[in-house]
Amino acid sequence: MRQFNIVLAGLGALAAAALAATTQSHAAGTGAADKMYVIDCGWAHAADKSRWSPGIDVGVQVDVSDNCFLIHHPQGGWFMWDTGVAENIADMPDGLSQQNGAVVWHKAKKLSAALAEIKVKPEDVKFVAISHMHADHSSNVDMFPKATLLIQKPEWDAIFAGQNPPFTKEHPATQLTGDKDVFGDGSVTIVSTPGHTPGHQSLLVHLAKTGWLVLSGDAVHFQSNWDNKRVPGTNFDKDKTVASMNHLGELIAAHKAQLWINHDKAQSDKLKHAPAFYE
Ligand SMILES: [Zn+2]
């Protein structure tokens, strides 16, 4: 009898453990962020759209958006995704010209001013993550000196192997080697999407009211590139870029997520920008 009771107790413990595991994994997939600001972090005029779509739209001028995203988690606090072009571009009336005017960057409002307007202090931001190293995504990481930078190790290595790193090597950072569930509940997940750069990453976000979103960084530049799986000629690795787009496509299908393409200005113009926000 005693032995029987021990077996029963054991089975009870197993059942309880199984129930706990089920509950936990259920919770892990259904966490949600409660607020997200889309911040206009700059825009550019480009003389030739085909720089992002070899052989297609040759000589067609295009304006591109450049958004930053500030996400709030109910327990975890503020998370910044991409940090936009340099603040001093806002002080340049004619913008910052690159490659003899091939791309001219502008900034209507400084990120610091946008944060002040919504009453978020840079020191309140717990995590900052950049999709990749390029200046239109990484220029203001050091504005958040206390935030832990979440970055793929290959991106970190490429940054500090090159000239003019966009942030200091002393910035607190966690170097990732793949996906990262930032708050442990599935609400904000960094997704490794190499190709545009060696350690490019995208973001899967679950917002309580808006639902699931993929913020694609520069895994894709325009809706037309997404629809046709076009890869910019300057990308680090074409095959990895296509594989990453396919991976994002699977995530979008699995979560019925919206795809928000950072540089697609036509799409960006339809979004609510700060001080308005998504819930
Ligand atoms: Zn970019």
C-alpha cells in the first residue's frame, strides 16, 4: 500500500509537472507588449531605385522612410528597435549627401526631441537592438548608455573589424548567436536574418491589441522587392538574404503577422507615428 501511494504520489507529481510545463509553454507564446511608438528617424531621396533591385527600376527616383520603434513591455520596460540616422542631420537644411548625391538623408526631428515629446528618458530604455550596422539604423545607440545592446555576434565582429564603428565598444552589449526571446514570453523576439549584412536581424512583435508584426529592418527594402524576392546588389550574401526572406515569410504565415518594411515610404506613410502609438 505504501509503495502504491508512493507510485501515486509520483504520478501526481509528474502530472503536476506536465501541467506546469504546458502552462509555461502556453504563456511563453502569448505574452504581449502593451505600447509601441513608430518614430520618424529620418528619410532619404535616392536617385536610382535599382541600387536595391538590380536591373529593375533603373534611373527611377525614390524616397525612402527610416523608422525607429520604441516598444513597451508591461514588466520588462522599454525596448528600442533601430536608432535611425545621426541627430546632426536634422541641423542640415540640404540634408547629408552620400556618394555624390546618390542618396541624400534628411531628418525632420531629432530622436532626442521625439523621445522628450512622449516623456521617455533615454535612461529608461532597458534594451536597444539594431537590425544591422548601417548608419541609418545604428547612429544613436550611444544615446542609450544604460541600455543593453542586443546584437548578433557576426555583426559586432564586422563593426569592430571596420572603420568608424557607430557606437563605442564599451557600450553594454549581449552578443547573440541566433534568435532571442527578449522578455521570455514571446512578446518581442529577435530573429536572426543574415544576408543584407553578416549579422542582420529582424523583430517579431506581439502587441496586445494590434496583433503580430514583423519589423524587417533591411531584410527587404520595398514591398515590390518582397513580392519578387529581389536582393540588392550590395548585400553581403544573396543566398542568405533569400533564405532569410523565406524564413520571415514562414513566421508571418504562422502568426498571421503584418510585415512592416522599414524603408518602404508608401507603407510608412500609412502608419501612425509618434506621439501617436499602437497598443
Ligand atoms: Zn537601411
